[in-house]
Amino acid sequence: MTFHSEESGFCVLRVKVQGRRDFATVVGTAPAVTPGEYVECEGSWVTDRTHGLQFKARQLSIVPPITLEGIEKYLGSGMVRGIGPHFARKLVSAFGEQVFEIIEQQPAKLEELPGIGPKRMQRVVAAWREQKVVRQIMVFLRSHGVGTARAVRIYKTYGANAIERVRENPYRLALDIQGMGFLTADTLAQRLGIRKDSLMRAQAGIRHMLQEFAAEGHCTATRGRVLETAAQMLAIPTPILEQGIHEELAAGNLIAETIEGEACLFLRSLHHAEVGVGQHLLRLLPGAPPWGTVDPEKAIAWVEKTTGLTLSSSQRHGVASAINGKLTVITGGPGVGKTTVVNSILQIVRAKGAQVVLCAPTGRAAKRLSESTGLEAKTIHRLLEFDPHRRGFSRGRENPLDANFVVMDELSMVDVSLMNQLLRAVPDAAALLMVGDVDQLPSVGPGAVLSDIIESGRIATVRLTEIFRQAADSRIIANAHRINRGQMPERPSDPRDPSDFYFIATDTPEAIHDRLLDLVTERIPSRFGLHPIRDVQVMCPMNRGLLGTRSLNAELQRRLNAHAQPSVTRYGWTFAPGDKVVQTVNNYQKEVFNGDIGCITRIDLEEGLIFVDVDGREISYELAELDEIALAYAITVHKSQGSEYPAVVIPLATQHYTLLERNLLYTGVTRGKRLVVIVGQPKALSLAVRHARSKRRLTHLAARIKELPASQGEAYL
């Protein structure tokens, strides 16, 4: 199998042809194809200018293998989890051409083979049944012009009745199957005969538009904008779209609200989360902290004497606010002493007997919080104890956290849904300290929680601004603050001078590309002694294009890890041991989340598993789950939030115009600990520094916090 696209079905196959001594190249389309299978092709021989003689198949049908060699290749290809090349050889040696019949009808015979116990036998039989249904789903999808890459996910979501369920309502794929968007579901719906102006399509399209706005970070959208964009995309008359909105509101899938005189629509889950965040903050606000009133002057004098540090006036204000309040926000950029304030607060409240828990949105952020405080810190998801059986968190209103002081770091990264889940679990009497940098990029998920809380004016907020002398000596920190003020970063007059921040001016995207690759693979490792994979992180404004993550990942993998084996290709990526990878979606069962970065440690072809080390934990992925990860030699700045890297390299070109914004550049620069290198066009850097955040997210949280009464008598979400 030279090539096979799971999206289009296009394949290039090398086949043995009866009566020919050499291999033949066959080009055609097939839903799924596995080495060892037979193919029956109808078409014609053509001579390709580049590739020579090929058989171009108009029709290509797959036939199960019948020779022992074919059966062994077929079983050992990784298509059935638990049967790799070694076990396939054993099966064929023991059962010959009857092996398929044995697996299906007499599976107990498998236990006669050495090393095969009841558990493995059951696993192989289950995997065999699964792949048969998955293949049927693939054929169904392909026959209706839809890619087959998500067939396994469809099976795992809907089970053996998957095809019937999809026929009933193909639009459910866009809601239920990660990676299958509305356009794919719509293509299938058209092929299944669903009319373009049907109410079913209108309802699905309306939900899709709101999901698209949520993907851009908005919690809601105006009714007019939803109708306008839906009409453009779907070409459905406005009255039918209006009826679709009416039906979705009646079903409770959408919630309508008026915001600043405009009719707006929310997805139910986001409305629930936003209302919940507002209510829970105001539930926690009243009263004194659980350790009682503290004299701030005495407490601060004690902590300064204990730690040997002298706090600035803004730091003292932050400490005083947190030790005598229920809810406090501490915000500020790098080098302004947020960690010192948090540690001072923790010293005081622990001396008063407070029961403390610390959390952050990502594993790396939690690890940094733990290192800076000397106390255990968990990810928010781990703190809330996800229960895979209930598909929800164990901690909540009925089972709150065992704590009366909760510290949450990196709040700028937390979206509205996760914030609601955390606040639900904070006991009524507990105090909450929220820490983050409001000038960084907002969360990847919808909402602008930190900025909305500050904007509401209801929650005590302390902004730290003084850069401490030791931090000011770092050009990274000094330039991060310059960028945040709209000033161009300073750089050494001579590039040979020692510094932790460099801007390398380059004229064209092609020159940026070549210079960046040279920096990552050669110059930074040799000059600074940093490992090119482990220590150097490329961060791009976007995914596509010559300077996007996809192109740079392919090239960096080729230069840094080309010969690692064994390798596996799935979903457009090739993975091998040693590759750096990033999790692209939240997976609660594995406890890995969007943006977590790890390294592939090994690949087990026999079991069909890839193992990834993520912050010291080894996570296993089945081959069908590899759409959850991507190469991470280069990642977007959004994916870098909450992480720090020894060295950061950022390409900037004017072709990224729409993404050249101050908070994006500021966030990227603040990810570097020892070295930041920006490679790009001077005009692109100037644009990024000048453009302040222009796209405000549409949320209603700040107003909810302002308007809701601080009462503990409400029924909280």
C-alpha cells in the first residue's frame, strides 16, 4: 500500500498480478485496503509521465485473501488490534486457511496456542468483530462520497447499529463524532436524499453556526448574525431558518437572551456554563474567609520576616485582599512577583489552619505551580476526579472539594465550561484565589473568564505592575512588557552579544523558513547546548502555509527524527519513537488535554498501540485514536498556553496579517524561559506590536456577575 487517503479513498497500490513477474502499480479508490487482500480492478493501462506504467482502475473491489501468505499479511497489518506480525504467523501456522473461520466460529481453539489465554482470546475475537463492522461503515461512507477516517469512532459511538442510526439523521455525526464536521455530515445527507431546504438541515445548520462561533471563542451570537451566516452557507430561505431556530429553542438545544438590546442565541451547554459561573462566584462572595479576620499589617510583617523578602506596595495590597476576602484575583505579567504574592498568602492562611488545594488548567502549569509553592498542585480535571463511567466529574455540589482555600493558577487559559465545573465543587464557606495574566491570549475554548471577572468590578482584583530588578535583567521579560505596552522590543546591537532575546530580520517567507530550520536544528543546539527536540519549541501564528505548523512539522521531523522505526501513518501524520506530539482534544479518560505535549516512547505493532510520555506519565493510544494527537515540533501559540520552554522560536511574516496581534506575540514571548528568537520581517513584527486585541469575544458573563444578587438562597447550576 504505497498511499491511501482515508478522506477521499484514493489509493496507490503495489500488487502481484497473475501471469506477471514484476509488481504492478494500481491507482484507484477504495474505502479500506490492507496488504494481503486481493483486488479485482476494471480500467486501463496508462503511462504516467513521472511514475511510468500504471493500471488506472475505474472500479476497484476488495476480495479477502485466500493464500496463506496473503492471510498472514492481512492479519499482521495492524487492522485487528492484538494481532501483529508475530501472532499472525502463529495463527496461520496453526490453522492455515481456516483461520478466519476459527476466529469467528470456534474462538476457544485460539487458547491452544502458547501464550494465548482467555483474556487475549476474547480481545482478539472482539477486535475481529469490530473491524468487520468498521469495514461495513467504511463501505457505506465511501459509497456516499464521504471519507472513512472516522469509521472506528462512529462504531465506538453508535455500536453495531451505526449505519441505521446515521441513515436516520446524518447530521448527528457533526455533533457526536470528533473530526467530522457539519460539511461532511451535509454531504452524506445530500447523498441520502435529504432535501437542501429541509427543516432537519436548517436546525443542524443553525447549531453548526453557533458551534463555529464557539470555536472562535464566543459564548453567544446575535440572532441576526446567525441567520445571515446560515443563509449564506446553507442557501436556505430565511423563513425556514427562523422555523429551525424556533424548533431548536422549543427543544431546549438553544437559549435566547437579550444582550444590550440585541436578541442573542446560546448553545444550551454554554448558557448553562456562563450562568453557572456567575451564580457560583456570587454564592462564594459573601462573608468572611474561613480562618476569620486577619490584621494585614501584622500578617505581612510576619511573612516578610519569615521569608526574608520585602513586598512591594502592590504585592502587599494583593496579600491583604486575599487573606481577608472570599474571592480575589491577582493579575500581572512576567517578573512582577505573582509567585511571591501567592506564596506569602499560602504561608499566612496555612498558619491560620486553612485546608489548601492548588490547581491549574494543564499538567505543565500544575507542575510549575507545585515547584514554585512546594505544595502539591493538580490539573483542574484531576482535582475534580473525572469518572469515566458517568462521563462526568465526581466532585460537584453534592460532593465538594475537601478544602476551604482553593488556589487556581493560569486563569486566562480556563474556558467558561471548565470554570463552571470547578466553581460547582468549591464549598460555600471556602475562599478562592484566582491568578493569571489578563493580557495573554484568552482560552482556546469559549469565554473570556478572567477578563470578564475583572470587568465586572464585583470581585476584588489586584494588578501587579512593578517589574523586579532580577526579572528586569532578562530581555525576555523586559521585551514582553514593552510589547504589551505597544513598544517595539529591544535587541542587542550586535547579534553576537550574549542575550536571551533575538530578532533576526529576514525578507521573505522562504528565507524565514530556511533560517528557522537552521536555527532549530543547528545553531541553537550548538551555541546554547539545548536539545533540538526536547528544549526548542517553534510557535507559529497559524497551522497552514509555508510557515504554518503542518509544513514546519513535516520538515523538522525529516531533519530531526527521520530514521526512527517502527513508524505508523494515520490521519495524515507519520509517527515514530522520538517524535514530539501534542494532544489536540480533551480526553478525560486518559487524563490528557488539549495542548498537552509529550514524546512517543515506543510503538507496539503487535498490539496496535503507540505509547506517549506526557509529563512523566505513559499514555497509550490505539491506532484509531491517533487523530487525537499531532506532531509538535511546531505548535500554534494558542496551544502553548500554560507551558514554558527553554527556547522558543517564532516566525513572523506579513502573510499572517490577520493573526499579527499584540496579545498573540506577547503570549508567545512569555513562553520562553532561557531564549526567545523571533525570525521574520520587520514590518510583520511592527504590525504585531501595534495591533491591540481587536476581536472581543461575545460573552455575557461580566454583566451577569454585575447584575446577579449576592445571595446564597438560589438554586445553583
